[in-house]
Amino acid sequence: MKSPTHNLNLRHYVMSKIAENNATVLFAALGCLLALEFQHLGLHPVPSSGLAALFLIIVLSILNIGGACGPAILCGSFAGMSFLPDLLPALNGFQGHLPWILFALLLSCAVGFVYLLTQNLSDKFPRGMLNGFGGKLGATAFAATLLCTYLTRLFLGIPTPIHPPTSNEVSVFLGNLSLLDFGFSILASMAGAVLPILLTGKEILLIPLPVRQKSIYQLTANSKVMGIALLGFAVGGPLLLIPQVGQIMATSWYMGTFVSMTALSLPAPNRFKLLAGTLAPVFLWILQTRFHGTGGLLGLAALLSVFTIHTVGIVGNFVLRRTAA
């Protein structure tokens, strides 16, 4: 028979775990809602995401709430980069803001629960869940946004065609493909993939000293995520001011920073990230033919590029070993 102390400890563990999971969902939802609100106020999705994550992490750290809440908040802010009229165009004719508010709340809850599920699966299956691959948080946000959008469309009776891009969509894509834009996209993505390395370990120094002194432990736990959010806001924002190519450069820069979050054991990590940053815009431009306006798209493109370069490296090493043998 188990002692009362054992039962009490078990109950305490279960209750603390439930509270921790609820907090994780809430933090992700807050990141999503705040990023959507910044967009509603006229801010571009890139600085909206960075500012939302940075603001929430600093405020929660000062209040000594949330612990290492940064990844959940950042994931939520990626979903908050969604352009809602693109996701549910049938609602554009509705009067008032209530339908959009309800969908924003639904999306925020969805990204929280999907992030929590992803984290639990990652603890049990770290290899299968691609732990250490840059772009995973964004891909999680993309999955949540896509799931929420399709379920909402199904509920409202809006057609949800699932098929490869049509010839017309491909034609539009090729017609909108500017070599100049694509070139600047690659350059910005490459820069975003490698330049954050210079910031590694120094993110905490960017926070004003009084704030650091009051909440040093939590800020340190969230420093890497905070650095990415800061780069999205502080660098992505000014890039938007560049004529003609500002938007694509800001978007690609932010995507590149997701590549830089790769934490795999690699013989030449900087070269790996540079190659993945070069490839990411290719995936982004392809994915935009079908998923334009979907939050987390940048992260998915980053994850696909990191996975592709990693897989090519493994296959290449295998072939070289077989050839040498």
C-alpha cells in the first residue's frame, strides 16, 4: 500500500504538470494575439512577430512569471504573422470585427495546443521530431495555422481544395518571379543564417541593465529566442524601408535567422547554415504559391532547407565512404 506522502507527492506533480501545460498554451496564445494586434495596427508581420515576442518575454521576466517561456511565445508570434483575409477570404464581406476576433482567438488556442503536443512528442521522440533543426518552431506554427484554417473552413462550409498547384497558379508564380527580388531574397536569407552567430551568448547584453538585474535568470533562459525576436524587429523593421525589395529582404532575413537556430552536431556549422540559408528562399517561393498568408511559412521553408542540406550531407558522406571502401 502506498503511503499518504507518496500519494500527496504524486498529486502535487500532476497538478504542477497541468499548471505548466496550461501556462505553455497561454504563452503561445498571447504571442499569437499580440502579433496579430500589431499587424492590425499597421505593422508588417516580421517586426510584429519580433516585437510581440520580445515585449512578452521581457515583461514576464520582470514579473518573474513563466520561466523559460520564450519558445512558446515565439512560436505563437509566428502564427500571428498570418494574414487573416487570405486564410478566410469568405469573411471579407462580413460587417464588424467579431468573426475575425473569434478566428484570432481560435488560432491562438490552436497554436498553443499544437506547440504543447509538439513539445511532448519531442521529449519522447527527439530524433523523429527533428530536435535541433532550425525552423521547427515556425513549422509548428504553420501546422497549427493550417489545421485551424481548414477546420474553420469546414465548419463554415467553405471549400477546402487539397491538390497540387494548378497550372494557372504555377503561371502566376512564374509571372511574379523577379530575378532581382529572388537575388535579394537569397542574400538576406544567407545573412540572417550566419550573422546571428556573432550575437550568440551576448543576447542578454542587449537588454537594459536595470531590467537585466531584476530578472537575470529568466532572461538568460530565454536569451536565444529573445535574440531572434530582437533581430526580427530591429533589423527586419529597417529593411522594410528599402525601396522595391524591402519587404522580401525583411521576410528573407527573418527566415534566415530561423536557420541560424539549428543546433545539430556538425563538422562545419557555419558553412551548413550558409548553404541552408541559400536554399530556404527556394522553398519559400514554392510554398507561397499555395500557402500565401499562412503563419509559420517562413519557419517551414527554413526547416525544409535545413533538413535537405542535412540529408544531402548524410547521403554524400555515405557515398564517399562506400567509394573509398
